[in-house]
Amino acid sequence: MAATSVLHALHLSSTFSDFWCNAKVSSLQESSSSQRSRLEVSRKVLSGRDDGRTRSTICKLASSKFGEGDDLLIDTMDQGPGSKSRKAKYTVAASVGSSTAVVQERSATQNGSLLGVLVQPTEVEKPSTGDTIKIGGLIDGGLVYREKFVIRCYEVGTNRTASMEAMANLLQECACNHAQSVGFSTDGFATTPAMRKRHLIWVTTRMHIDIDEYPVWGQVIEIDTWFQGEAKIATRRDWLIRHEDGRIIGRATSVWVMMNTDTRRLCRIPDDVRAEYMDFVPLPPRWAIPGDDTTAVKKIGALDQYEYVRSPLLARRSDLDMNQHVNNVTYMGWMLESMPLEVAETHELKSITLDYKRECKHDDVVESMTSREAVEEELTGSQINGTAVRKSVDTPEQFTHLLRLVNCGTEINRGRTEWRKKVARQSSH
């Protein structure tokens, strides 16, 4: 038998103007895998007025009209493969308990006013160990997710600073935790109920990371992430990376599109899917990297000729992510394998851009090719007939990269990197 929960209903008024609504709703339906879905949302009601948007559709009420003592059926979604929508039965009560979770639903019978629904389960689900030790959560009315990370010894290189791959992994971890915190599924695809119904998942088409200063071993950094959802065919996720003293030391942006898992083809974002995540999109848009879209990051042309090559590179079992495809960060490592040693030893990676062209699977054999880009030289004062004879020692080195399959030459990934001279930094240890 499913455990019984009690719903407490009240109207939000101006007396609740500064009340933060942090929600956690558990599906207490039994399932063969003994999993319980968890959905979370946060929202701030300003001066008792609604801004016309609900931060998350935590649950769908089968009846829009109810009163004290009425039974309600609430649609819930179990986690795991083959998830199905289930109806859980609740009872409306007048009193408010001490240990409650809050969701918000617009009531059609209340002239559009907000209705606060407080859920107090009779059976309390214990938080997972990961939830207990995670140093992160939603901020800014549920529009931004912030998490703190400690730089571990296995995330740094010979100079005790974090590598670009380590930073990319932290960005990925922060994004996944954000998806969970707003109620998207925990199966690795960050899918909404409408996406699962349509067999849709998110895939990355572009990633750009720009690091001004790498954190060192033992330092604590803070990462903010959020996503934009205005385009019809893609969404954008951005990140800001802060030093423990509050300075911004890195920025990143990415583009995500929708793919049908049955046809493996890209598709437009359906309106019902967009409606599920638009509640978490900041308005007006916020950009970690200046520019109202990803045109702020220069496009990468084809690499017709290359100076450096590394082959073969094998897609190992340990390179696969939970979706059974090569992890996005692995491509980054492959790309850097063909960098000339004299640059890699004297420079550090300032920025990296990756354009993902094709999926890569286990046992695929890849080759990595790199070519130096022509850099516009800076005038240094030494000129002959108006032409600079040398460039500034601070001018960054730029390279174009290509990953392709060895057996057929199919392009997997294009990339661009920008390198600056290494500087001595002190570790916190």
C-alpha cells in the first residue's frame, strides 16, 4: 500500500511576501525498483504578487477545485527506465505541520491567485548521502544553481593547478546537480516528463570555456549555472566560476539541442517540453560570456591541413558516460593529445571551444589533428616601413583542432584552443 500524505492548503497573501518556498515532493507509490521520485523547486513571492510564472510544475492536480477534507489525485512520475505516470491520493487539511514541503500551483478557481500547497508525508524519506554532503542549491528565486567544490590532488597537474579537463568535469557535475534540483530525472539525461513521453534527450553541440585563473590544489571554488530557453531549436547553459575570495576566474557557455532516441535525429523543441523548463529561465536573459547568443564565440572552420597528429586514440570503456557514449570531456583530452610539446610545457590553456559533430562509441578509433592559427600581431614599436617586426611576448598562441574516425574519416569534433604563457602560482598547501 502506498503511504498516505496530507496536503495543507492556504492562500499566499502579502503576509507571506518574503517567504521562500523550497519544495521537495516524494512519490510514495511502491515500485519494483523501490525508487521514489523527488522534485524540488524554489520561488520567492514579491509583495504578494505573482509574476505570471510558476518555477516548476511539481505536480498536476486532477481536480482544480477542492476544500478541507477532500481527497485529491496528484500525478507523479517514478524514476528509472520505463517510467510511468502514477496517481497518488492525498487529503486536504486546514492545519499546517512543522515539517512541511511547499509547492505552488495556480488555481483556476481562485482568479489566478497563487495557492500554497504544503505536503507533510506520514512516511519521511531520508535524504541520500549525496544530498547530505552536497554543498549546493538553488538561489535567486530558483533561477540559478550554485555549488562549492574543493580542488582535489587528482584534479591538478605538475604545477598544482587544476587542469582544463578537471574544470570541465566540475561544470558538468554542477549542471547535472542543477537538473536534479529542479525536478528533472536522475537517469543521466536530465529529461522532463514530456521529454520521456516523446523519447527525447538533450545533446551538446557546442562548449566554450574561458579560464582567467586556474584554482590550485586545496582551494574552494564556487560555480553558478543557469540556462536560457528562448530559441526554438536549442537552449543555452552558462556558468560562472568564482575564486573563494569572490573574484570571477572563469566563464563558460554551451548549446544543447534535442534528439529523438528512436531515430537518433535532431528535432525542434516541442511546446509542452519548453513549458516545463521555461519556469527556470531567467528573464531578462543572463550571459556568462558577453553577447546575446553564441556568436560571441568565434566559429570554427574546417581543418584542411594539419601540422601535428596523434593516432590512434581508442574509445575505452572508462571513457563512456552513463548514456553509453564517450563523455564530452574525453573529446577535450583527445584534442589536446596532438598539441606540440613545446607549447604544452611553456603555456597554459586560456580557452577552449568544442563543436560536437557526431557521437563516438566504445571501441571507435580516433585520430587527433592540430594546426597553429595565424595570430594578428600586436605592434611593439619596432617597425620597418610601417610593418611590425616582432609581436608582443604576451600574444596568445591559437590552434585549430580536428577529431575524426580513423576507418572512414568521419568528422567527430572541431575545436579551437588559446594558450598563454605560464605564470608561477602558489598552492594553498
